[in-house]
Amino acid sequence: MMKRCAGLVSLLLLLGAISVGDAKTDFHGVLDPRGIEVAIDSAYLIVPPDSLFYATTDWYEVGFELDTFDFPDSLNAWPQRVWLKTTVSGIPIDFVIYEPVAGRWYEFPLGGRRYPSVMFYGAETGTDEPRLAVEHLPCLVVSPSVVTGQMTVRLQPAGPGRTVVDIYDAVGNITRSLECATGADGVATATWNLEDDHGRLAPEGVYFCRYAAAGVVAVRKVLVAH
């Protein structure tokens, strides 16, 4: 599988246009495991009048890094249904997405607080990949990277609506959700005093600061040392 950083994935989210007429459409996916072990064992695409099957034993991810996966065939039309046979933390799960929309995240049907998700995008075969200007991509900055008392979070530019940065521990549990305040300069900021959402001091160890909104995901790693 081809690894790509979250910034590159955000660029690909612009490929929401669906091909028309006789044009072919490339179909791709992005997996966000959110700290959970996820394997996509096989995939069925319903593209009337066809039902296409793909064995996808190499689509596997664990941790917080996004992964892109490509379907080998160009399609005659955008799929009406995507059926993923998956294994999540050792549990088999059938995940069916009806009429998937390009650039939208779809969360796995799980009952816990952490929800792995997938997103699909596509483009007409032979067309160039549109890209955003670099200055339009969000930049998540945390300081310091080794936290002993307090950490500052900065996100520029801030996304629309509420700006929330979630802090996960090393096994993927949410420790704290920080709601950022956005200034007139468009920079969203927040501070973390090392307490969890219940006011308890977070144990020492590795944590991940994660921002996700409008199909954009940014992650930074920090070390807490009291």
C-alpha cells in the first residue's frame, strides 16, 4: 500500500467530480484507523450492471497514520454501493456504504469511542490531479514536544465551525478533547494542562494530538514527562 501524509490526502479530497458519458473513473480509498488495528479483507463494488470483487489482503493499518488504497480497474461509473469485509481488532465486520459521496468520511459501525473510518475519491482517467495551494493546508503545531507542565496547540488556518483537537494515548483512547479559540488572524489555539477530560493527571508516555474536519486530518506526537 502507498503511504501518504495527511496533507497529501487533504489535497486528494478535491477530486469529488464524477465522470460522465463514456469517460472512465479511477476509484480510490483512504483508511483512517484512529489507533485501531484494521484490515480490509475484500471489497465489492456495485457498478450496475456489474458487481466487482477485489481481494485486498494487503490493505492493513494500525496506529494513527492514514493509508490510501487503489482499486486496479477504471470504472464505467461511480459505485452505487461499496461492501467492505473487514477485521477490526480481530472482530470480523461487514461494512456497507450506500451511494458513497466522494470526500466524505464513513465511520465503521462500532460501539466504542474510537471509530476507524474510510473515505473514497476518484478522477477521470488521464486527468491531472488538482491541488490546493500550500498556504491553504492546515498546519497543526504543538509546543513543546516534550511536555512537563503545559502544552500549547496552534492550528492555522482554522477550519469552519468549532475547532477541536483530540489527544489520544498510545493505545488510541481519547484522553482530552481541546476546543480551540480562533483569533482574528484565523489561528486557532488551545492549551493542555496534562489533565484528562475527568480532571485527572495524564500518565507519562506518548500521546497523539489529532485534528480532523472537512476531510482533513493532521496528527502530532508528544511525550508527557512529569
